[in-house]
Amino acid sequence: MRLEGKVAVVTGGASGIGLATVRRLAADGATIVIGDVDPDAGKAAADEVGGLFVQTDVTSEADVENLFATANDSHGSVDIAFNNAGISPPDDDSILDTERDAWQRVQEVNLTSVYLCCKAAIPYMRRQGKGSIINTASFVAMMGAATSQISYTASKGGVLAMSRELGVQFAREGIRVNALCPGPVNTPLLQELFAKDPEKAQRRLVHVPMGRFAEPEEIAAAVAFLASDDASFITASTFLVDGGISSAYVTPL
């Protein structure tokens, strides 16, 4: 119960890493507020953990401001912000094939939303004199890939750089900001990307030293750690949870 008494806002909390994290933070004692575009799945997730659901389009500044204001008004604080919502659509591919509308859509959901969430959360945390923000970046922010998703990769690089800067800027005000960089995770999004093309999945899997994709619960455990006082001296960090992929030259047979 290391998060008992803390209020956690989770975007994209209705599925995948977000849902696993909602369950983990609640199990550790946090009060949960979920922001998600899917009203049915979002409400079901919130009901499961006794939390609150606020339908939120994370690209809308008004929606994001309402999400954090609702959390604060309902529970009296915003202690944890897990800014996790993101997309990886099939029309985001090589730079030679990705059209500008696909580029812009991914940037809005993956990067601009994190800017909006941080901008909304930080004033509450400043008044409290404490808070933990965890922004979902990716291991692709650290590496290059020949099988490119150009806007996704660029958006996650932006999340990483922004998180580092905010972590430095607000460190002396008791606000920690870290970029969580998962490796490939066994979520519905990844399954949708790879289910139709096992060869594509295997091409990626061979580069993971552990020989498997992460489970959402393993990423959720990292979020719970970064959200807690156990991580009290960790800020502006690139927190890799990638099964060793970013350190590998060759992998075990």
C-alpha cells in the first residue's frame, strides 16, 4: 500500500499498459481517475478499481484541463500523473510512405497530449509542493529501426526530451518527471500490429535478449515504482524497461 492516500490520473487507462497500471496503482492503495476516449471501456476500468472515469480526448486542451480539475475537485489533490495515451496506426510507416495527416495525427495524440497533461497537472503539484509525473515514451526514442514508424518514433523522442527538461525545471519544487521507455509490450495494440504478420513480429523479437515481449503488468510495476516515494531521488530520467533490447549488439541463440 505504498501509494495509499495518493490520487493518480491515468490517461489511456482503459486498455493495455494503462489498464494494467490502473490495476497496479489501485492495488498499491492509490485513488484512480481514468481519462480515456472510450466511454464503455473507461467506465468499466474505473468501476473495477472503485475509481472515477472522465471521458477525455487527450488532444483537447479543454478535456485535459477538465480531467485534472475533476481529479483535484473530487479528491483534493493530483499526486500522480501517468500520461500514457498513444496510438500507432498502420499508415505511420516509412517517411517515404507516411502522409502529413498521419504524421500530424500521431504527433497530436502521442506528444501534444503529454504537453497538455503536464501543463494541466503541474500547477496542482506546485501548490502541493510534490508530485510524480510519468510520461510514456518508448525504447524507440533511444534507437533507430529500419522498419520505421516515423511519426511514432519522433513523437516518443519528443516525449523523452520534454520529460527530461520538465524534470530538471521543477525538481526543486518537489515534482519529479520521468520518461518511461518500454520495449515491445504484449498489448492489443502490438497484437493488432503483428498478428497478421508473424514474420514481422519475429524480426523484432529476435532483437530482445530476453526472447519475449514484455507483459503490461511488468510495465505497470515500473510505473508504480516511479510514482512512489521509493523513487524519491529519481527525476528527469530515461527509465528503460525493455528486456535489454537497447543494450544488445547480438542476442543469445
